[in-house]
Amino acid sequence: MLEEQLYFNGIDGTTGKYLLPPLTPEQVAKIAQCEEFDPAHLRELQHKDRSVKGLELDFAPIEGVDPKNLAETGWGVIFAFDPEAKGPNPAIKEALRELLEHRQRQATQNNEKYYQEYLYRPGESKNQFLARYGVGPGPADPDKMPYYLLIVGEPESIPYRFQYQLDVQYAVGRICFDKPQEYAQYARSVVKAETGHFSLPRRASFFGVCNHEDKPTQLSAAHLVQPLAEWIAQEQPSWEVQSILREEATKARLGELLGGDATPGLLFTASHGMGFPSGDIRQASHQGALLCQDWPGSQWHSAIPEDFYFSASDVGDEARLLGLIAFHFACYGAGTPKLDDFAHRSNLAGGNSTGRSAIAPQAFVARLPQRLLSHPQGGALAVIGHVERAWGYSFSWPDIRGFEQSRRQLSVFQSTLKRLLEGHPVGSAVEYFNERYAELSFDLSAELEEIKFGKDADVLSLAGMWTANNDARSYAVIGDPAVRLVVGNQPFNAFERPTIEPVFLPTALSPEALEKESVFSQIDKKLIEVWINEESPLLTVGNTYTLNFNLSVPERGNIHGDIFSELLPQQGLDTEWVLSSSTVQLKAKTSNMFLEGIPIKGSNKTVWTENFSLYVPIYGDSKTVQLDIKPVFAKNVYISVLIYANGNLYRQFDIELDVVYSRLEDKVSIIE
């Protein structure tokens, strides 16, 4: 067994050779002994491992929260920082509005704080990000941060490392597209799938390539795809299970499963993923494409033609994909990091370098899942795949003696697919891979520590542990982690897959056009409304009232000023509001608020300040922001309001209250 070479997934598209040459267990064990762990991240993995083993409280989410119910788990979005906008990219945010509003309605049924929008700051670690929002380590608590988190941004702006680490504690997905139109098409696809009153047939397809004289695909076809399909057929009798193996697993057949007439609800594939050298013109568009049975196998030693693999360019405009969830076991199937995580392979040649070589000029999301999710006819809901390499020995443990069947380690795959088929959101389903990553990292770090202090290395065990740990860590969800399979009981042959309505985004005006044309004059004016919920005729010192802010078409009759009658940008306007008062105590009632009370020296007064963000859309109303107010004096009672846009003071006014005698509508006024 020690002489047996370990083969790894991935084919170099320029040479036709393996991306990594076969290695012996001793070589892999040597690499493993150079592994280094982030101490803080390792502690969190150890906590998660203990929770899996029942030694600590459940880790994600907290006990009593139903992961199928967004009203209990919450849902949040993490935007990348746009330097020009000094915040989220407004065009992307507007393109996603249909999805954001849909998730907000679902998540806030019981608690309005269960929908959140966050901003990632460049260079921020996971712990720094959580600490900035008042969240510490431990189980996902929706009262502090939602369990389902969607990252919106390219991995150069929000790194894959941040996603890996956040995924230990939360259910995390990512979307990243080239154009706002693609974001909008994905948003509409999700909303259509969840509100369009349709369901897909219960069909799951398993596609397993087995190339000639190719150890990795022979292993995955016989000991991953085929046994998974057989197990699902037995475990889920209400599902039709289709196996496409070996000679049948051609590119043409995969095209039928990815947008053609045979597209299922769930698709699982195992194959080589295509890889290209850094800077190659094909890398961005074809890396992570799926190499099919058309490849003759390991005797092929020249560039791989496109006829052998399935890429984004093979998904035509007529494809029907709406509602699909796909799982691709393939190198780079989800994305590619900038630097090689196989950090120490240069030592195999006798070198001393411990640096990480560049895989690509920059990290990126694979183009195939991007195309599947953003299809103009309606896209897939999510793709599960690898960032970096796929390690075949993660499901076939090399140090277990006996036949290949004895080495199979499929429970994580089985549990994930079972959850998907039983209606769990995809982020909840892949939690088993996160648990496996936590367990393996803990065990691997402990083993390496003992070897460091003199224990003889068990080469086979260490090689298997290291490859399995890398494999479990590298899975990523491309798509919203809260999506799930939308299936019913209709037969497949009688089903026609629906499409989405075309998405038309407003055409952005040039800076010159914006100077000449007031976009605002073409739409409903935005007027500020301030009102109090309680119907008491008097405001009384010591009583608490709910004060509301809204920018909308006037309806309530207590309008106090036209503060946005000038030109609004085409993408709307993100504003920051700062409220302060020494005569009215302010208390946060809506999420994303920062409250502070500062005593005034030499006085019995305190200055209360409150900050919140408010997006002003170009069409329709803004959301309503609420806060509790409690008058503490009866004379000269007012709240000062400052509004900032793009870092500059945009508006300033006071809300003046007569607390003792008059009705609110007679006495609340704004002084500009």
C-alpha cells in the first residue's frame, strides 16, 4: 500500500496531463507535515467538532431554530465595498432588489431584525467582521446575525478564505456576475421558483465519467457516483433516480441534463475539472469546465479540445434550467483562488520554498455556475462545487485495508443529498461538509502536534486525513444558501419547465445626461414623512412613543418638507442619518442602528444620538425606519437630524415637539 500512488483530479487543458502528478502516500504525508493552522480558526473548528460529537451545544444554528424556516433562521446579505460608491455597488444592489425584498418578507415575519444587510471592509478577517457587528464565536444566533448569509461580490473583494471561515458558523453562499443584468436574472429566477406556483418532477440524475486508464474517474464512477445513486434510489423511493455512467457520460448527454429536455431537479456530476495556466486566455472562461467521457483518457498527451469538455459557452440561450440545483465534484468547479493552497509541493523537488505560487492573476468564480445561475430564460438556483482541487481520496480512505468497497466514506455525501431531497435549503444541507472539515482539521492538527514532538507518522493515515481535510474545506455554494429544491409529484414526461419574464433594468445615464436631465422629474417625488404610531392626543413627559421616518409619495397628511425634490441618481441614493437630542431619549427599534448616550458635563442633561442607513430608491417608497422616543423635558423639545450622502452633508433639519398641550399633527414640524 505504501508503494501505491495517489492520483488527483484535474487535467491541464494546455498539455492534457494531470494538474498534479501522482504522488506516493509518503510524499503527501511530507506535505501534510508542513500544514499550518490559524489558531483562532482552529479553536472555532474544535468547538464545532465538539458540538458534532455532542460535547457542546449545537453549533449552527442554535438549538430550537428550524433551518427550513427563514422566519426563525433569518437571512442576510454581505455586499463587497465599492470604492467609487464608498459602500455597496448601487447598480448591483438595485438589480438584486427583487430577491432582497422577497427575503426580507420571509425573514421578518416574526422579527424585523432577522433580515440584515452588511458591508465587508477590504482586508477584514472573519472575526473582525463579526466583531464589528457585535457578534462573537459560537452557534449562529439569529438575534445577533442571521444563519443564512449571501455574499455578493467577487473573491478578490471578499476572499474565499473569509467565506470558508464564515461557513463554519453560518450557512454561506456567494453570487458574482459580470453584469447587473445577470444579478437581476438570478434574483428573478429565485423569486419565480419560490412564488411562481410551479414544482419540478422528483428526478435526480447522477452523471459519472470513467475515462480509459484514468484512476481518479474510475474511482469516482465506481465508488462515489454509482453507490450514491443506488443509495438514493433505496432511501428516497418517491424520487426517480437516473444514472448516466461510463460510456454514456458524454458531453452531448451532459448538455441534455444542463438545460436540455432531460434537465432534472437535482444533478450530481463527478469528473475531472479543466485547469489552465495563470494568464492563459482560456482560464477565466473555461477553468472548472467538466471533462466528459469524450476524453480518451490518460494516454492523451496534447491540448484538450473543447469537444471534450462542457463549459459555460455550451449553455445556449434556449436552455431551460429554472429550479435546478447541481453538485459538481470536479477541480475548480465553483471557483479558483489566486494562490495555490497546495502550498509546499515545491519541497518535493528538494527545494526549501514555502511560498504559495499563483494559480491565476486573481481569484474568480467559475464561469459555468455563473452561466447556469444567471440564464436569461431562468437559471439554476445553486451550484455546489470546489474552490481549488477536488481530492478523490476524500471518499475512499487509503489506510483502510481490504477491497475498494471497504474504503468508501460516503456518509457526508449521503447526508447532504438526503437533506436536499427532503426540502432543506442548500446551505443547511452542506453543513455536513463543514462538520467534516471541523472534525478533520481538529484531528489533523492534533496528529501533527504529536508528530512534531516525536511520534512516528502513520503515512497512510496522515495522507488520507490531509487530502480529506482539504477536500471538505474547499466546497462552496454558488448561489443563495436559502434556496431549496422546488418539487412536486407530476411525472417527468408530462412536465414543461417554465421560464422567467424578461428583465429590463433602467438604462444608466451618462454623467453629461445627468447634468442636463432631472431623472427625478420623471418619477414620483420623494417627501419626508414623520409620524407617531400611538394615537394619544398628547405627548407626555416619561411616556414612550414610536417615531417613524419614511420617504414616499405623501399619504398621511403630515408632510413636513420636500427634502428630495432635486435630482436623484439613476441607481437611487444611500443615505446615513444622524439623530441627536438632549430633550428626547432615543432608543433603537429597527435593525442596523447605533445608539449612544453622552452626559453633558455640569448639567443634568444627556445627549442621545442614533445612526441609521436609509436607501432612497428612484422608484417607489423607501423602507420605514422606526425608533422609540421618550420626552424627558416639556419645553424646547426637539430632535436634530443630519443626512449624509456620499460622505457629505446632504440635508439638515429639526423635528420640534410640543410635549404638553397640542396634538401631534399640529405641533410636529421640520425647520430646515
